[in-house]
Amino acid sequence: MTNDTTPRPKKRRPLLTAALILAALPIGGVLIHTFAPPPLTLLMAREFIAGHGLDYRWRSLDQISPNLVASAIAAEDARFCSHGGFDMQAIEKALQNNERGRRVRGGSTISQQTAKNVFLWPGRDWIRKGFEAGYTLMIETVWSKRRIMEVYLNVAEMGPGIYGAEAAARHWFGKSAADLSPREAARIAAILPSPRRYDARSPGPYLRRRAARVQASARVVRNEGLADCVLGER
């Protein structure tokens, strides 16, 4: 009997299949949400389990006031229409301020916030940041700017257990998101950094000042065409 000692190739097919599936999942999620609204996000699920409630009402961008689009860009990402997902000027400024020990917000764009809110878990660890960068590149490649804004304005937390423009408009002002005035839209955008801390309906002095700045900046956004990648397609 011949003793065959020739090494046999290892079975790599299952590992390759698993790798392809893992690579396809993020791409599939991005493609699905090009058209389909996200059912829930991990943040929504976590906060609901924690007893903070859940009010989430999807609306198309045509059913959301342009005042809120302009206010969101003014408050969160003035170069939304011109960057490819990352605002390098804002990131550089944030790093410089952090080095000086100033307590400032990071340079996260609306695209990054959308990627984080829809696809990832809450947190600030570097692993999540890496995934966030990858998802940001994917949605900027596959989605239009209008779609990114539409998803952002529907999933962003805008109050305790309040997600998206429609739920926020109903909660804070008792009206539809389509009917938000410039002042009301500015107040909602003004609370975005800390939506569980501030009251858009009855703001204190700090929030009133911030909302006034947002409202003024939103006029500039509209007048200078800084929201045309979203509002120009209406």
C-alpha cells in the first residue's frame, strides 16, 4: 500500500464565504436604506429598553419644512453640500482646540452622524469610529445628499425618546414637521447637541441665544445656496 504524504489543501471555502458575508452586510444595509426607512436604530432600542420612551415617525423630506433643513445645516454642518463626508477644516479646528484644553464639540458632519445613528452602536471608542468612517464613505458614495439629509432628520434624537423631525415637531410645538417656522426649526436644531438636556418649547437664556444664532445662520445658508444640494431638488 502506498502511503500518500502529499499535503492536502486546507478547506478555506467556509472562511472565504464568511468573509464575503461579513463584507456584504454593511454594503447591503446601505443599499437597502437607499430606499427603505430604517425600522429602528441601536440607540432607539437601547433608550427604549432603559425606559426613556420611543416616538419615531418617518416622513419624506417633502414633508419636512425647508426651515429645518437650513437650520440643521447651520447648526451642525455648514459645509454639508461641499464636502465628501468629512469636514477637514472642522476636524482640524476641533483638534487644535482640544490640544489647548478647550471643551468643544468634535468635527462630526451630518453624514458621519447619519452613519453612526443608523448603522452603529452609541459610544466613542476607536473601533466604532473606524466603522463610522467606512459607513460615511459608503453613504456618500451610494446615497444622494438629499437622501442623507432625509435619513438624518428622521433618526436624529431631538428630545428624550423623541426621534426625527415629525416626532419633535409634534412633541415640542404640537404641529407637523412640514409647518415648522424658522424660529421653531432653529430651536429644534439648537438642542441637537444635547437633546435630553434642553427644552425647545420653553428654552432658557442660553438656548434662546443659541437658537437666535442658528436662525440667523439658517438665513445665510438659504441666501448663499449652502443647502441647494438638498433644497434645490425639491
